[in-house]
Amino acid sequence: MNGEAVRREPLDLRCYLVTSGTGRRTVDVAAAAAGAGAGVVQVRAKEASAAELLELTLAVAEAVHAARPATRVLVDDRPDVAWVARSRGAAVHGVHLGQDDLPVAAARELLGPEAIIGLTTGTLELVRAAEAQREVLDYIGAGPFRLTPTKDSGREPLGVSGYGPLVAATALPIVAIGDVTPADAAALAGTGVAGVVMVRALMEAPDPGEVVRQVLAGVDALPLPLPTIPGDRETSQ
């Protein structure tokens, strides 16, 4: 370690796409969402092999970077896949971890101080546990907002009223996930969350770009965070 802190651009979480599927449409929707201003695209393919996920990640990263270089591309669950993609020069910026995935500190050690790392939560206990790891995390997801067929967390839906206590329990930015629609964006923004995560509302949309524009219009009162030095992270030699 050389003691040099890492300074990064603000992470725009206002409209955050989690992909589904592994075909060409997945890549096309990711590019369309990025082109319309989505700040983050997370590549998620639970049933794909590691090799298939890597191939998809590389394709999504290339398309997203061409559409909007500022959009950040993350890999769901698999820091190893993110590391390989980054080592190949792809515009992949980090990973989103679940509670049963590689520990956050281990993912940070693997991916380095520049990587973006998010963590799934959804209860006050989990948010407080994430807060205790704030120096190695960049944001947390919290849900479900409402029940969703794409992922069964086993947790009760938070609804709009459930986010205020979670936001108050951490200095980490929180994104709301779980069958969020563009019509929900303004109400959720009012709770203090940094943004909203969408899966079906974007992946199944005839015009994903228009959905992104609607979401951004709903949360446009949210200021972007100032550039920060995350924790006391140091760059490695």
C-alpha cells in the first residue's frame, strides 16, 4: 500500500438497471437504458455458467460504454467474473453482492480500491451490518419494495414507508428494489433513497429509454453526491 487515497466521480444511482436474460435483447436494453441516462447497469444472469456470464458481461460492457461511457457496469454475485472482465480491459466497474456471496472485504481485496461494490440488504439489522462495513462499500440495495416474481428474498415488502428508517441508519446511499415502476420514483425519492432499481419495468419495456427518462424526471430533485474519498481506501502497489 502506498497511502494514496482514491478519488472517484460521483456514483449516479438514480436509475439503475438490473438485466435479465442472456440474449441480444439484454445487451440492447442495457445500451438503450445507458444511452437515456441510466447511471448503473448490473449484469444478472442467475442460471448462466461463469463462462456465459463473462461473455454476457463483456458484450453488455462494450455496448453500454459505446452508448454512454459514464454509465457504470457491475456484475451480480461474481467478483471473479468482474475481475476477469476488468483484466481484459472491459469497462466493468465492480460487483453487487448478496448476503451469501463472497464477503465484502474479500471482494474489495480482489477488485481493488477503485471498484464499485454494492450489497443487498432489506432489514434494519442488515443495513446496520452494512454500515459497519462502510469503508469497503459504495452503496446498498434494499428491498423488496413490493413482492416481485424475479427474486424471492423471503423478506416482507417495505413499501414507501419502510425506507425512511433504513436511510436514517446508514451513511451509505440506498437504492430501492423490488418491482419498482417509473410511477414509484418520485415517492421513493422523497424517502431519501439515492435511486431506484428496475428489472422488468425496463427489460420488458417497448422503449427502455423512455422509461429511464420518466424515472429521472421523477427523481430529478435528488442532488448527485459530491465526489468523495471512499473511507480511507488506499491504492495497492
